[in-house]
Amino acid sequence: MCGIVGYIGYRPAAEVLVDGLRRLEYRGYDSAGVACTNNIRLEVAKSAGRLDNLVKELAKRPLEGQSGIAHTRWATHGAPTDINAHPHTDCTGTIGVVHNGIIENYLELKAWLIEKGHKFSSETDSEILAHLIEEFAVSSVGGGSGDAHGARLYKALTKALSVVSGSYALVVLDQHQPDLLLAARQDSPLIIGLGEGENFLASDMPAIIKYTRRMMVLEDGDVAVVGREKVMVQKLDGLPVERHLFIVDWDPGRTEKEGYDHFMLKEIHEQPAALRAALAGRVGFDTGGKHLPKLEQVLPASVAAACREAVFVAAGTAYHAGYLGREWWRRWTDLPVQAELASEFRYHHPHLDRHSLVVIVSQSGETADTLAALREAKRRGAVTLAVTNVVGSSVAREADYVLYTQAGPEIAVASTKAYTSQLACLALTGIYIASTRGEMDQNRAAALLGELLALNGVMREMIPRLEPEVREVAVEWGRTADVYYIGRGLDYPLAMEGQLKLKEISYIHAEALAAGELKHGTLALITEGTPVVALATQPQLFDKMVSNIKEVKARGAEVLLLTGENNRHRPLVDVADKVIYLPEVDPDLMPIIAAVPLQLLAYYAAVNRGCDVDHPRNLAKSVTVE
Ligand code: F6R
């Protein structure tokens, strides 16, 4: 949660910083702020509300200087006000700090600092960092200017970090030291972008990719001294460390809307390309020309063979992907397979051992609940596989094995292309494990892989064809208060994802039900005109779904049915009010295709209601608090 940007170089810092914040707004957007120093003083501008408020503030009172720090906030401690916005400063107003994370012992540290005479302006936990650095800088021996002052500041920061507990990614700017920024990380992401005569810090790559593709990911316990020409990374105890430098190969244009009204719509349309990328280089041929999964580099065959159970662990949309993964793996392998919510995983006392494969699914690779579950799984001796989109993310670094979804940057808060890419990766891994263990017939594996590879073409043809139809339905939902999504088998996790998409961006209440469960209670809520989205992509369950649809129709529901083309010949006019026909692919893979109209439905319902689609209220893309 929250986005951080830091800059030191030769450009007007405030411009670089605001530009970076704009690309990090998905991480939080209830207030924003910037601090720059121009050798003479440290100036701060902050504003509650969206970034545009800060931009207006800066137009009235520009900040000078070629080094600075900035922050976009998602409130955890203290309301989203101007005062609580970052950067926070010490009592002298010369040390500025931006922080992402939570300082758990801030109340006791605050009381101690107040006793020492420090004056606080905000209700945040983060402000204590500025005061702690001030306190330890004043009390440390030595002093003077230039390098000596820099060393003292560094010492004060490391001392401050040694007394705080909790999580942080932070950047410190000192008026007396305009030639360096100090940064540190513990359980919150922070990357350094390396330029020529300039360097950058950010919570995520899109913030700085316009300026440099050379990136370095800080690890937990790292403290970095970032100058214009040089970057030095040490552990908290002073031990120097080398961090791997890598080149990001995205086109910076991929973090722009490129003519779409919203990132979400752009990302929905990017799904065919993302699906293709997810499978690129991961499917080969055997000597007979049949498709074969090529995942040995990611997950050794010995791990697949030794596995005695699998558990998917994830949150939100990624959990829905894991749930579908569970259904696939149960069908394709002989393994017992579970799917668990990351936030609940620890409380279930999971019985895991070295034969348990725990699959961690996370777009960002930084979700606090998911990361905690990964650590718990490792602590209990399980083998862990991360399926994530972000290279170098915490989950990717800590898991035993990593399968990157390769979907490219996902900016909209509502996940779309990351979800379908996760599905493609989980299907591929399931086929790989099942065929490695001899539990899936080679012909079936080859056929499924062939279909998986062809999905991108099917989706590319489907999106423009279905978009106008779906949009029409969404517009009809203008004043709708509740929508119910029902499905059986593989369509149930799909229903869960459909309802989440609708809720989070349109604020229409929605609920997903296993269609057979309806009559056990929720049917009482179906009245005249209640919209019900019925998912019937599974041929063997079609008739049962029709019975469930009739149950809701009999209570007056307005039914939108999503089903395969093969059902076009059936007389469905009496069954549903509107039918959307999906291209037919292997029934096991139909949910990947069917996810797209559900995303479009949510998108157009939200647009029609005037919602801020890319920035839904109260949400942030990367949830780095538990
Ligand atoms: C919903 C959505 C969230 C995320 C969840 C996990 O559209 O995006 O539900 O799926 O917060 O995030 P990651 O996948 O980054 O761990």
C-alpha cells in the first residue's frame, strides 16, 4: 500500500516525482505529497485527495531542487488529510521521510520522543521515523558538514531502524545533504533505478521506467545510500552487499493508456497477448510432433514426482485463480488439492511437509497476507512455487521455485490480464505435473496444451464481437442494487471472480453462489427484476444449470446466461432473458474465455454509473498490510 518515489539528479525533481506518483496512484490515492531540497531549504507540498490536488498546489507554489521524495498514500493510521499526507518532517523541518508499511511499536516510540521534547503534527505512525532520525542525529558524536554530516545521518537512520518494529520501505531527504538520499526496506517493496548522473527510487517499476530500464531490487534489511553517480547498499549492521542489476524489457508505452479510456479496458484488451506471453517458450513438441509442457526449468520433474498434495494460497482475484487451479489439478492429477485464502491460511494449522507443494499466486508478489502464508508454508517444510507477475518481488525471491506470469505491468486496481495469465500458468503447471507423474494420458495433455495455445486467437476474435452486447446489458444495470452470479463446477470460481469484479469497481452489491446452493437460503432474496448472471460453460452440468435458472426465473429474476456456442440450437429464449454465446474451446478451459465478458460487464456497469474505474474507492492495488 502507498507508493514512494525518490529522485536525485539534474532534472527539476518535483516534475519527475509527480510523474512517478501518477504511475503509482494505483497503490493508494487518498492523499499525496512531495518534498524537494535546493541546498537552502527543504520544501514540502501535500494535499488530501487525488494527485491532481497536489498538482494544483504545486502550480501555485512550485518546489525547486534536483533531489526530492514523494508519496501517494492509502491511509492506515490517521485519516486521509493534508497533515497526515507524506512526506513527514522532523521538528526542524530539515529531514523529510516517505514511508510505506506500518511501524507497529509507534505508540511507545512516540511517547518516548514526546518526552524528549519532539512535537508531532500528524496522527501517522510514519512521522516517528523523521523524529527518530533527528533524535539520533543530534545525539550522535561528530557532526560538521558534507561527508561527516552524511555519515551522521546514515548512522541516525540505522539506529532508528534498529528500534522500530514492523514493515517499511522508506526514503529520507535531508536539507543539509542534497547530494544523497537514504533508503531502507523491510517487508515492503523498494527498487532503485540507475541512470546517468541521476538515480531513482520507487515502490514499483512503472514509476521510473520512462527514465531508466536499469533496475535493482532492494532486499529486506538493506539500507541504501543513493547519490547522483553512485549507489551503495549495506545491511543494517554495515556489511556491504551487491544487489543484482537487471534490465527491464517492457516498452514504457505499456504503462500508458494508449487511447483507451481506462487502464482496465486496455488491460482487458491486452489479454490475448498476455495469454500468449504466459505460455511463450513453455510448450514444446515430442518426437512425434505432439505438444509437451516444458516447465523443467521452473519446477524440476523430481519435485512433481515427489509431491503428495498441493495447496493454492492467494488473496482476492488471485485466490479465484487458485480455486480454479484446484479444480483443474484435482481433475488432472491424483493429488489431493486445496485452495486457501492467504489471510486465513495460518489459522488453519496446515499440516504440511516436504511432500506438500504450496502454490502461491500473486500478481504483485507483495501482498502481505500472501507473503506471510508463504513464510508459514516454508516454516512447515513445504516446497513452494510462486506464480507471480512481478520479477524480483518478495514472493518471487522467497519461494523455492518461480513461474512468472509474464503479463506485463498491470496498472488498473481491478485485476484482469494478470488473472487470465495466472489461469494459463496454473493450467500449464497442472498439465505438466499430471503428465510428469503419468496421471494424464499424453494425448489428452497434448490436446489440452494445443487448446491452451490457441486461446489467445480465440479471445482476440471474441472480444470485439462480444463487447457491444455486454455493454448493453451493463447499461441496463444502471440502478441495480444487487446482482447474483451462479455456476457449477468450474463455473463456480468463475462466478466468484465475476462478482468481485462488479463489486469492486461499480459498487453494486454482488454475490457468487454455487448454483445448487441457491435454494438453501439465498433464493429468498431473488425477487422481480433481480439480475442473475448464470454461467453454464460446462456441457455435463448444463441441464442442472437450466433447472437452477428456472428456480430464479420463477421468482422474477432477469437472467443473463453465458454459455458455449454449441448451445445455440437449444430453445433458450424461455430460459434466460439474454444469452451471450462464447466460442467453444475444451470445456476445462472455457472459464478462461468466459472471464472476459464478466470483466467487460463490470467495466461498463462501472463506467455507466460514473465510477472512477481505475481507482475504486477504498482500494489499492498492492495490499502490503495484513
Ligand atoms: C481484485 C484484485 C485483488 C487482488 C488481491 C491480491 O481485482 O486485484 O483482489 O487479486 O489483492 O493481489 P496480488 O495478486 O497482488 O497478491
